[in-house]
Amino acid sequence: MINCIIIDDEQHAIDLLCEHVKQVQHLNLIATTTDPIKGLELIANLENGLVFLDVQMPNLTGIELLKLIKADVRIILTTAYSEYALEGFEHAVVDYLLKPIAFARFLKSVNRLWTKKSSDQFLSEADHYLFVKTDQKGKLLKIDHRLILLIEGLGNYVLIHLVDQPKITAYLKLKDLSDQLSDKGFYRVHKSYLISLRFLTAIEGNSVRLLNVSSSVPIGEVYKQAFFDFVNSKQLGKQ
């Protein structure tokens, strides 16, 4: 069963979606609202649920609200305007439904979500961990990569800096970790440094600042262009 919320400033649009939801056995409608601010409050209490979100709403648009939503909530955008589809998919929405929403199209969208949810059940907390070889013979340490601030390469071993934990020395090369963690929010900024974008707080000239790390981390010349291209792609208000 998937708990869901409908947020749309038009009551007739909500009524139609309510009728669609009632016909799908594995959907459980827990709330609706025409107020996007109220919708944001409802989403805050929704765990691993689904939100049918209208794009064009007063005070706070669906796209603006989308940027504030936590990652464990699935979103299906609903609107009469197809031009918003690309921006929606940039935020990893499940689907984009054009109004008026036919039940067959609604069902196809929801089934896409259900298939993904079913496959996600095979994933476990192990996806957040890696094991590293330490200086003690035969000993492997389990590390939650979400707690890694940065990894410092020191030849044939690395120094792993963790949040509120002692540093860990592991016997492997920085390149191997870089390859393994590149799709988990880590970025190679220097031949000797791999940083977590989760804890990146500022860029100062040719160095970066990380949360809870006292000294800055240099950006290497070889990695500079690619890193700043990445940063520019995320920059708001570019001229």
C-alpha cells in the first residue's frame, strides 16, 4: 500500500484524482489540499509516499515546492501545460500527467511507481556501506559512506575523514574509491582528495570548504575545469 497526497489549487482537479485513486487497490489517499503551503506541511509527515502535485499554483508553484521536498517522497506532476515536463524530470519525478487526466494514463503512471517500489524492496541498508581493509591483518571495517566528509589519498592507502568519528586509514588507492563513490555524491577535486558534495559548504578561489573540516581542500589543476563546469551547472542566477 502506498500512502498518497493530492495538492492542486483547483478542487475539481482534486475530485477527479480522488476518483482515480479509489479505483487503484494499492493506493491509500490520506489527504488533499488546495493550499501548497499546507501541502508542504503534509509532505513533511509523509514517509515513502506519493504526491500528486499541480505545477501552476498561487504563492508557491509546484516546481518551487518540488525543490523543498525530501528525497524519500515520490512525485507525479499534474498540469495542463506540457512545457514544464523537462524541468520536472530534472528533479527526478516519477511521471508527468497532462490534464484532463484519463484513468488509463493515470494507471500507467502509478504502475510505473509500483514497479519501481517493488524493485526497491530488494535494496537494503547495505547500499550505504562499504568495507575497507585496515592496517590490522585480516580486519575489514564497515563504513557508512553518508558519514564520509572527504578521503585523502596517500599513495597506496587513504585517510578517510568521518563526521564525529576518528579518521580511518585504509589500504587501497584513492582512484578505486573515486570510481566506487562517484555516483553516490562524491567528487574528485584533486589527485589527493575526494570530497563529499553532501558536506561542501563553499568554494573559495581554487579551494573548497567542507562542514566540520577546519582547513580548506585544494582544487587541483587537472580537475579544475571539470569541477567548475559541474558547479556552474548547479549555479542559480547565472548571467
